[in-house]
Amino acid sequence: MTSFSLRQTYSQLPDHFYASAALSPVAAPQLIKLNVPLAKSLGLDPVWLSGPEGVAMLSGSHMPEGVQPLALAYAGHQFGHFVPQLGDGRALLLGDVTDARGHVREIQLKGSGRTAYSRRGDGRAALGPVLREYVVSEAMAAMGIPTTRSLAAVVTGERVMRETPLPGAVITRVAASHIRVGTFQFFAARQDLAGLRLLADYAIARHYPDAAQAPVPYLALLEQVIAAQADLVAQWMLKGFIHGVMNTDNMAISGETIDYGPCAFMEQYDTATVFSFIDERGRYAYGNQPSMALWNLTRLAEALLPLLAEDEEQAVPVAQQALATFEGRFQQTYLAGLRAKLGLNTVQPEDAGLLRSLLETMQAEEADFTQTFRALSSEGAISGQGVPEPLAGFEAWLERWRQRLAQEGGVSVSTRINAMKQVNPAFIPRNHLVEAMIKAAVEESDFSLFEDLLAVCTRPYDDQPGKEAYARPAQASERVRHTFCGT
């Protein structure tokens, strides 16, 4: 008797929204990691998931009775070039559950084999990208950034061919849904108005139910996706996160971070920072992420035009007005986040200049983004007595900041420090540590570094005595210049 059951609500949509998928059993699946707390919050049995039947499912080898996997159809702009059909080329949607908070969550395998949308790909995932996604997505969740979650990772016992043969693996991820901007583009490109409307209605019911009561529900949907993405990208910027592949097929309309490929966290502050090996022109550089998000949202607005008004002449200004709200929403969330990172509880006219001056100083000093803000969250930084080493060279700015803090009475130093530590992480998945973890796992089947890094990075705001090496920036010889998506 199985201990696993799912609904498959996406299959209630017409069959051109997805393709049924045959399973691709693997040779010798073994569980690397099961996210037991997440499994329990989803109402799933960790004992069953870690047993033979569960591991068979998590590897895509065998499904419990009643689970019918689907590969979802979507299109997308990839580095600015439109591809009318992409789809889940190596992912299978198993179905959805309702979690402990009453939220619907979808469960998907990634790396489980070929689908109808695989084109020339093998549908598999290598171990390294699976471990990267597991650690980074769970670290993002621990920081409070909306994200897909990692439920499990398994090795397949098989090799996948990339530049060299690599161990194969499958990650099981959990998301509010896997509907993307590219999903809407798929139907718009085919001028399938009925499909577009069905998709929009499904998205409203799943993610933004109050939009159904608005005078123009599809406009309300667009407005809420814009707000969610503005908030999300602001949170990326506040933590130094670089997505790396912000294509329209990698932007979820739920407002969650999705598709961790060549992602990375910036160390030395520089708005031009790029890690993705395939992003040769810096399209998705750290400082370009807000403008690229707006570009993607403009493509969503274009896809929705037939639903916004009777004719395109009427729909275009409606969409433009909605898109014009992105910048203000982003700036509001970003500036509020920066104030919190600096321990500021009120808004003053000079704040924008103070914040800008800090970032300029960080860039000039080649300061580590994470360490700088964590160092500010200290009594020495606030008092000027015993300023932490990462703030060397910041003397002039620190004096301005202390004068600004003095304008806010009634807040004790300890209260301010505690509040700042809750928004300024001490630990992030630093790129050299991620690479070392991957190397040990791939070359030695040693997952101890994976376990250690995961444990540290899922407590990002805590002081963790004895773990100081995990907070240290890379030495020159350790620096990671490029990251890879693994496909």
C-alpha cells in the first residue's frame, strides 16, 4: 500500500498544455538527501520517500499508482531570441499537494529523462548542478526570498555526457506552480486566444484569486505579477544574488525564484558582475537584473494584450500603464530593504544619497558585499570603537551613517544590531565553497561538504562559532570566474 498520493490539477487543462511522459528508469538510484522538514510540511511520509518505492519515484524510474507525470509546454526568449516551443525537456510534473499552511505546492522531477520537448537533449541532469540547486535554493528559502524548494536529490548510478562523463542525478523541487512568462508566450505565439484565456484563469485561481474580482481580471493578474517580480528582484539585489539566466522561460508568474542554473552570489561588489559562462555580453549581470525583469514582464504584457481590451489600440496603453509601476515598486522595496540593512527605521530626504555613497564606496574598495553589511551589524561599527576589518576604508561614510543613526532616538544599540542581523546574512553559498562541494561529490562520491555547506547556509543569519571559514570570501586562487547551467 502506497504512502504517496497527488492531485494532478494541470492535467485538467486541454492536452496541448502539456505532454504525457514515459518513464526513463535508471540503473541504480540512491538517495543523497531528503528534506525531511519540507516533506512533513507537505504532508508526505519521509520514511516512505526514503524507502525503495520512494527513491524509485524520486529518480523517475517508477511511479506509485495514480501518479501520471506531465511535461509542460512553454515558449520563451532566451538571451533575447524568441523560441516558440521549449517546454520541459528534462522535467516531469508529478502533481500537487496542499501544505500545512493551506497552500497548493507542485512537485516536479528535474533530470529524469527525455520528454516530448527534449529536442536533441538527453533529459538528464549531472550531479553538480543538482547539488548547486539544492544548496542555493534552500539557502534562499532560509533568507526569506521566495523560491522553489528542494525536496530530494538522488544519484542515478548512470553517467551523463557533458564535456566529460559525469555522474547523473535527479532533483525533486517544489513550487507554487511552474507557470512561466514563457507559458503565456507559448499560446500567444500560436494566436490561441482560448488557450491563453484558460491559462490566465488557471493562474488567477492558483496565485492571485482576488484578481478575479477586479473590473479587468487579466489586467489585475498582470499588475500583481509585476509587483511580485519587482519585489523578488529587489530581494535578489539586497542579498547579492545573480540568477544568471533570466530568460522569459525562467521567470515564474508566482514571483518565486526558479531554475537555478549558473546562479551565484556576488562577492566583491560590482554591478557588472557576471558568472554565467554563456552570458558573454553581460545581459544578466547583477546590475541589469531589474531592467531585465521589466523586459521579461513587457513580453508577458504583450502576450496578454488580447485579454486586456477589445482591440490592441486600447490594450497597449493599458499594458504600458501597468508596466510603468514596476520601477516605483522595485525602488520602494529595494530602498526599504537597504534602510533595514543599515538599521534605519525612518525615511529621511538624505537617505538616497547615503545609500548611493555606500555602494560607491563598496565598489571603489572592492568590498565583499555580504561581509560589509554583516560588519555594519556590529557594535564596533555603530559606536566607532573597534570597527570591523571589512569596513577599513569606509571611515568617511561611517561618520555620515552614525550621524544619520543619531537622528533616530529610542532604539538601543542591541535592538538595532539584532534587527540588522536578521536581514544581513553572515553566510551565503559562496561560489568557491559550492565548487569544492561539487568536486568532492563528483570525484570522490563524498557528500560531507554538501551536508556541511547546506547546514551552515540554511542558518544564514545566525552567528555560528567555529564556522568562520564559511563566511570568508574566496582567496585569489579560489575565485570562481564562471558558472555553468549543466545542460
